[in-house]
Amino acid sequence: MSENKEPRADRTAQSVESVKFVYDFTEGNKDLKDLLGGKGANLAEMTNLGLPVPPGFTITTEACKVYLDSGEEPVALRDEVSSHLAALEKTMGKKLGQPDNPLLVSVRSGAKFSMPGMMDTVLNIGLSDKSVQGLAKQAGDERFAWDSYRRLIQMFGKTVLGVDGDLFEDALEEAKKAKKVAVDTELEAADLKKLVTKFKKIVKAEAGRDFPQDPREQMDLAIKAVFDSWNGDRAKLYRRQERIPHDLGTAVNVCSMVFGNLGPDSGTGVAFTRDPASGHQGVYGDYLQNAQGEDVVAGIRNTVALAELERIDKKSYDQLMQIMETLENHYKDLCDIEFTIERGQLWMLQTRVGKRTAGAAFRIATQLVDQGLIDEAEALQRVNGAQLAQLMFPRFDEQAKVEQVGRGIAASPGAAVGKAVFDSYTAVKWSRSGEKVILIRRETNPDDLDGMIAAEGILTSRGGKTSHAAVVARGMGKTCVCGAEELEVDTKRRRMTVPGGHVVEEGDLISIDGSSGKVYLGEVPVVPSPVVEYFEGRMHAGADDADELVEAVHRIMAFADRKRRLRVRANADNAEDALRARRFGAQGIGLCRTEHMFLGDRRELVERLILADTEVDREESLKQLLPLQKQDFVELFEAMDGLPVTIRLLDPPLHEFLPDITELSVRVALAESRKEPHENELRLLQAVHRLHEQNPMLGLRGVRLGLVIPGLFTMQVRAIAEAAAERRAAKGDPRAEIMIPLVGTVQELEIVRDEADQVVAEVEAATGTELKLAIGTMIELPRAALTAAQIAEAAEFFSFGTNDLTQTVWGFSRDDVEASFFTAYLEKGIFGVSPFETIDKDGVGSLVKAAAQAGRATRPDLKLGVCGEHGGDPESVHFFHEVGLDYVSCSPFRIPVARLEAGRAASQSAGSDHR
């Protein structure tokens, strides 16, 4: 997706007084995510539910859009913020940053879609050299006050003023070393005072200005920084990865501070109403005493399991469990919750529908159906084809001989093997060179996003299931193991030391299992996933040995098959692939590419046919090819008995069946130099020169080849007809459909169709069998799409060849452009995704839609399908449903994905109609 922006004039026009840019938490609700962002909408929803939410207000995404488009905040925004701040101060009984009794606030981002850690947050706004004294007095804890102040300067310096965060981290490490302590909680008030002085010097030196002492200036600058972070590099990269539109903007949440770093009776944590890795019900999450929220997600200090909170503070634990149940029943889904305990008082800081692994998504969807919280249609919206594809990936072979060297927290499942790398730059560099890598860090942070995307898997020695690495990896479907404490990661020396003293150097192969948390040396072999075994028929849902994941997938697929309108066929060229496709749920073959049948041993026969000088030579080649083709189709019809089989007549670029011109030239030259006989080679070279094409993909292929080489297409049609007649004689039910490729004008189709009808009639007469073979065409050229009304007069079906249609609409040679400039186009935001991966709705898609409508206007019963690989792409399947195609066709392993997405598309469509 491109970074679309509405015209600046439209945005700045919104800066009139009638537009409301700020909402109190008491004014919103969870359905206002477009305006208030996910965080703001859910804070409002929890406030409405009467849950303990610190008071605050939300600046809308519309204000952000005005700022990003014009470079200035809306004129009315400052006054609105002042009004809501005054109301907040009245509610709290204290003023922002006042010296004796300061109100402190957090300024946090919050877009419509969750982007964990990708945008900015600043805590403890309002602290200054004066108010820190008031906070110490107010809390009765000097250490706490100075700890909060150093956190503010550190976060503000990095986030707002652009100071290198490592400078603050290095200063903190020096303070701990000087005190001879391991963690920052062991630093005393005097140590933290010195650290504040040092932090302020860093700000002055690096930012060229003093740390601001005016609390309102702090807040205003923090709000702008959050707006700016929407277009930060890591946020843009994350949006491209997750296909989030670039023009949504972020809301800003200003919330009164509650403190988890007030001592052992305080703390902060993250909780899930179900396990986001497995979907199992229970108590899941992390808790950290005497800490602020950033400490948990950053993975800097190792947390304790949420269940430990019951021992530490049973009252807060019991209240939290009750709130979690309330939220899950209200949202009817897995909820991800952030909370703080301030001296025994529980506060809810955020909730959202939680990210989860693919397996958890399927399990949770069926669990919620069983609990009566959602119906089957809603269950289909809780999963997607990309998740199903993840579940079909191989897993490690449990019987293999392995060398386990560590174990961490199973944060995001999968079996990942790759070379160890210790920074994101190397991960990206090696990945682009074709290497598979595992990114190893002590803990990840948002700046590691590009490396996480490039890696096969992520391994950290710190953090838990709610750390940055875990949350982001789950969202991307990336294998991740966190908190492997026994592994000593040294990023500067680019090595990892494992128990027993063995050292893993950068470039060494390792394997990580995101389902068990185990870490292995070397490459561990993989075996098929149980989900693939289920689709292959080797594991039966409901059987004693079927695991609950297979059962959940089985039920969701049954929901999808009952809902979907689109039929799903397979692209298959032989009986083996056809049988596999049928096991995977294919309802026929949408594309059998006959040119694949002529590669290998038969290539020479086609070469002789193309280069034949006389009619006798051509007839001899066709005579030898006919029985081979017939047997191909007999086997295919037997494998797909009772289901349609669409056979595309020969459509190779000509060069695929001709000798290589360079190699042949060398042979002739060598023979001449040695004065050896070479008449045959010379004749062949002359013929190849005559037929040589600069751009074979746009040359003599498809219907053009059938028209230029007499007898080629009629031989194939005869083979199809005779094979169908033979299967009928054997009591089979062949349902052949003949597809003419690369048609650009109805006249081409009419000529081939007349010849085909004559051949079929001859076979029917000779065998006494009525065959009823449908004849149609592939729409893969823009002209064919634009003249679809005419072409439909001679075609009983259209199959859109979206691979070639994309090439011809864009003027791309796929094999060339994907390796040359597509990466740059994706990075610059020209593409949100490759048009060969997901259909270009505006260009290619508009031709498909127009051709479908025009074709059916001519022939109302015209059957419409798609046979490019877009037929197995989740987003594209939804488009094909919307434009009214009858079926999609894709490779066998993508059939389950297409079935699921077809069901989801029908369910969404029905929901929209109902609304």
C-alpha cells in the first residue's frame, strides 16, 4: 500500500472550532478505534465498565493527520488539551508538575491497529528539579522520586530530543558498577540523584538544549513526538510487514500516572486471559515488583509468572482475575491486559484483543463457540489463511538425534534453523544473500524489527511471553524462544556461550523450537506437521490420537466449507498431484498445464514437431505424441473422477522446446573448425535462428502456436476426447473442459473452437459416446479482458490467468523485476505487497471485474474462475468472491487456505448484507 494522504486543504479545513480533537476517557467506547485508536477506545470502554482506570484523555487520530499533513497542530488543539488537562487536574486534586503536589502523566501512542513498541511513549511527564522534591514528599519515598525523574529524562531524551539511548544505558551501567550492584532497583536515592545530573548533561551535550523544566512544554513536545513516531522508520516497516494502511495516523493518550516502582507492594505486569501461544485457558502473564511498565516489555529484568502474584498480593490477584473474566466475556475474545499495582491498589492501563499464535487462534475460536460467546460465522473471522499456512509448516523430528543446549520460554511456535547472527544489520545482510539466520539478542527492542523480519527465528536470553520479542514474533508468525537464561549472549563479541562452555560463534548453525522452547546445536531434521497429515488423510479428527489442534482445524474448515460460495480447484498436471489435491479438498482441476507433460523425455518430440520441414514429418511427430497425451488424460480423469478438469492446450514460450541457440552455435562452430560433418546441426541452427525471439513470453505461444503449427491443438483435443470416451466406457465420470490460452481476439478462439468441435464430433461418432466437452479460454491479456463481451460468444467459460495478466498490465517480466527493483518499490512504499502475490485490485482487478460483467452480459451462464497463484492468496480470494467468480484454482498445498478464505469471504459478505 502506498502512503496515501488526503489533500492538505481537506485536513487543515478540519481545524475549525466545530471539530472535536480531544475526548475524555468517559466519552469514548471500543467502537471508536478509527478516531481514538485501539488504546484510547479500550481505555474508554474499561472506564465505561467501571474498572479502575486512571483518569485521562485521548487526542484523536484526526489531530495527528492534520499535524502530519501540514506540519502544525490544529489551531484548536492546544485549547482543547488545556481544557481537558484542567478537568483532569480537578479530578486528581493536583496540578501538572506543581512543586509541592505534582500531577504526573504518561503520553502514549495508540493507533487503530496494535503496533507493539513501534511508536513512542513517555512516562512521568511533569517531573522537574522542583517537582521531584514534591513527589518524594508526596510518596514518602525519595528513592522512588529520583528513579522516576531519571526515567523521564532517559525516555524524553531518546524519544523527544533524539538522543542516542545507549548513552543513557551506558551511564546506568556505570552507576551500577560503581555501586557494585546487578540491577537498578539496588541503586539508592543518592545514586539516582547523581544519575539524573549525568543524564541532564547528556541531554545538553547531545540535544544542544537543557532538559525542559516547564511541565506543559514537556507534555506538548511529547505529544508532537508521538505524532512524529507514526512516520518513524520502524513504524513504517512494521506497517508494511503487517499490511496496515499508512494514512491512519495515531491517537495520543494522556493518562494520569500510577506507579509500580513505589516498593515491594507495587509492581507492573502484563496478563492474558488465555495462553497466547497455545490458546489454553489458565493464568498467563508476567509480573515485576517495584517496576514501571516499560521494564516488563523491554525484557531488561526477568519477570515472575503471573501466578506468583497470588502469593505476593492475593487481594490484587483476585481482583485482577475477576477483571480478566469480565473483559474476556465483554470482548468475547482473548484479551491482552497491562496493569499496575500502586501500594496495593490495582489499576488497569490497557486492554486489547491479544495477538496470538496460529495454533492458539484456531483453538480459541472453537473454544469460544463451545462457550456460546460467538457463532460459527464469527469463529471464521477469528482465524485466517496465513495462520493456517503457518500450521502446515514442518516441525522438528522428535526421533532425531539432537544436542540440546538450552531451553527458554516457548513464545511463538515453529521449527526454525539458521546461522547464528547477533545484530539486525547482519541478519538483513545475510538474509538478502540467501542465508537462513537466527537472530540472537539478550533482548530485542523496536530497532531490531528489520532483523526480526529477515530472520527465520528469534532467540533471546531475557524476557518472557510478554516481552517485545515475543509479542512482535507472535504477530508476525515468526518462531521465537525467549528468556533462555542459561545462554550467555555476548553481542559485542558476536558469540553465545551455552552450558558446559561450548561457544556458538556467528555463522554457526542452530535450531530453535518455538513450541517447546528448546535450543539445539546444528540443524535438526523436520517432519510434516500434524495439520498436513490431517489434510492428507493420515490423521483423523475425532480419533483418539488426534490432537486438539487438528480437531480445531477440522471444525473451522467444516465451518468454512458450509459457508463458502466459491469452489476451490487445484492447479495440477499429473495424477499424483491431482490425488493429493483431492485429499486437500479440491473440487476439481482448474488448470492442467499440458506443456509440463512434454518436458523431459518428450521434449525431443515437440522440438521435432516445431522444426518439421514437411507435413509428413509433422504428422509423424503428432502420431507419436497422441497416445502419450491420451494416457496422461486417462490417468488425470481417473484421479479426478466426477470432478471438472480444465485442460489448457499447449502454452509454452517457444524457446522452452528449442535447443539453446548459444550452445548449438558453439557445436556448429567446433564441427566446422574440425571439418566434421554437421549438416543436421547447421539445419537445426538455421531453424532456431528463424524462430528465435527477443521476448518469448510475448511471442509465438498459446493460441498463436496452435494456429501456426497445423494439427498441434487438434492432436491434444483428440487425446482429451478419446481419454474421456475411454473413461466413460470404464464406467467413469470424466468432466473435461478445454481451455484455449493467450487469446486476444474472438476470431482466434472461433477458429480453434471450430476445429475442436469437429474433432470431438469425430470421436463421439467413432466411440458412440456423447462427451459434452466445454470449451473456453484463458483471459490473460488486457485486450481479452476489454473485449470479453465478444469473446464470450465463443467461450463457455473464462479462467483468468492473473499471473500473465499482471505481467501484461504492468509491463513487468516477473522473472526479472522481482530480483531487480521490487525490493526498492516495497521499501519506498510504492507497493505494499508484490502484485504477483496479492492481486492489484485497482489495475488488474478492475479488468477482471469488467471482463466478468461483460462476459456474463453476453452469456449469463458463463462459468468464471481464476487459475493464477492469486487463487490461493487470502486477500485475493476475498476479491474474487466480491466480483462473483465461481471458483479459484491454486497449487495443492494452498487449497486448504483458499477453502478457509472463501468461507471467511462469504461470512463477511453475509455480515455486511445483514448490517
